[in-house]
Amino acid sequence: MKIIAANTQALLQEFYRLPGIIHANNPGFRAGDTDTEKLLIEGPTVFYTHAKVSPFLIADGDTSIARFALIHDSNLPDYVQLAFFESKKVTYHPLEIIKPLAAQMFPDATRLLIGLNGHLNYGAGILQDNFEKPPVFGMQWHPDYYRKYFDDAAKHIIKSFSFSTNVNIPLLNQLSERLVHDDISVRSFNRKQFNHDIALYTQLNNLCFKNHPYWTNRRAEEDIELFEPFRFLMRNSNLLFAEIDGKPVGFLLWFPDFNEMIGAGRELKASGWFGRDVLRFRFFNPVKTFRLAEIAVLPEYRNMRVELALIGKMISEVKRSGYTKGVGGFIFEENRDSINLAMRYVERFTGRKAKTDSEFAVYECLLS
């Protein structure tokens, strides 16, 4: 087997096509995150100002059997990231041929990080269960055999959970009234000041997640690039900001499971107001599941019911829009307190226990 740098348009097209070929007969496969993948692989992107991204194919003779990208970010200097890995089901040990290449390209790095796609905001994790179930939009999907390729590496577990939107309305109203007296207000994202509000999202992200595993600080321009392909699908209520006496102290990001609109392997068509999926979502909205993607509060304002205010506002919005199921939490086991807090507040509003949904893992090993 040999590794080929995907450094021509023909080889890049092979890189992008390969997942659809590998998973052509698997009902769980979705290609909803193609815009983010192409942004990182080809650019142009602000991410390149501090990171190098190199895509590769693995070939057996004249046939491509796998693909991956090596990413080295100066903000995470000890690690080389093995990202966007896809492989046919063949008997081989991919790390035996990838690790020497990574060590040669980035001699100052000491560890290989498997399953992080450049940054936590771009996607992370190799799926560990629920292999026949299509993923919620923004979450990763892989067949069962992928995880076995990385059994020898240390594993960091990430969990998601699912919950009902059957809400105790009197309790919701009661809590909303109480929060007013706490001087906590929640406002929605303002599309007319798109760049300003995304920059605020970036600022709060950096302050809230600085101690989270594998987190690196972002520039506002990077998140503006990330949100740009979805701005025509995004509603103001998808991004909520909590304020105390006018000061932003936290945020919550949620969005519909757009994968429910697309079939296996199809890309999301949302590049303009008249994009196929934009029109379908605006006028018919067949989506019934939503994803609670992020919730974060500045450390000094935690335990002040700010999280409760954000989740209460989100629950009101999703209930009004007709969503019946939520999937949330994409949190490392090391941050179990965050999982428990989110579950506790969701259960408080719905009166039902949240359930573990899917499990993912990021793997880590020495380069030499």
C-alpha cells in the first residue's frame, strides 16, 4: 500500500468522492458537512494562518482504499491531527503507515490525535455505537470497523443524549417569571448584525471553553466562515445570548437536524435563498429533531440560573416550531459535570429523564 498526496484537482475529487463509494449501501451515511470539509481541505480559510492541512489517499495498487488529512495547528503544537479518515473494509493497520508520515512532516510534534477535524467547532469523534442510525446534523458517522483500526490508542469518550420536548408549560412560565427578577434576559441572534453576533459567539466560546480538552482559541473570522454556508437556513432563535444587566454572560446554539431532509450520501443544498433545501425547510420543514449543539456560561456567572434561562428559552422555541425530539451534549467524559447539569435542566422542564444517545471517541497516541 502507498500514500498519495491529494495535490491535484483530480486527486482532490477522488478524496471527496471516496466516502460516497465506501458507504454507498449504508443507510446511516450522510454527507451533510461537506461545506466544512471543503473549507478546511481547499480553503481559502483564516484557519490556514495558523494551521497546515494536507489531504492524502491510501492506494492498494491503482485503487484508492482510504483517505485522511494531516493537520498541524500552531495553537495545538504538540499534536498532529488525523482528520476526515474514511476507509474501505480491508485488513490493514492504517496507523502503521500514517504515523511515520506524520512524524516526518511535523518533527516537532509528539502525539497523533485521531478524530479531531481541525477544531472542536468543525467536528470530532469516531462513532462507537448506533452504526445503523443516521447521525444528527453536525455529528460524525462511521461504520463499526473504523474504531477497531485505532484500538491500540488511548480513547477519550464523548457522549450525546436525547430528550423529549413534552414540556411542563406552567413550570416553564413560572421559571421565566422568576428569571426576570434575577435580571437575566435572553435575546436571539440578530441576522442584520451577523458578523457582530458571530464575533460575540466566538468571544464567549474562547472564555468559556479555555479549559476544555483540545480547545484552542478562535478568531471571529473563522466562525463567520463556519456559519456562512448555513446563514440561509439559520433562524434568529438558533443562537441565544444570555445577558445580566446588559452584559453578555453566556450563549446557547441549537439547530434543526437537517440530515432528516437529505437522503444517504446527498449534500445539503443551502447556498442561497432559493437553494433546494432552503425552500423545503422554509415552506414545509419536515424536520422533527433538533440538536442542542453548545451551551456555555462565563465561569463567574455559573450557578446563577443562566443555563436554566437559556434552556428554557430554547425549549419554548423548539416547542413552538413543532420539534418533538432533541439530541444534545457533545461533551468529553472529563467534563461530566457539564453533562449532568444540562441533563438536569432538560429533565426539569420536560419531566422526563434524558437518555444516552450515541457515543464517540477521540484517540491519542505517541508519534514514535
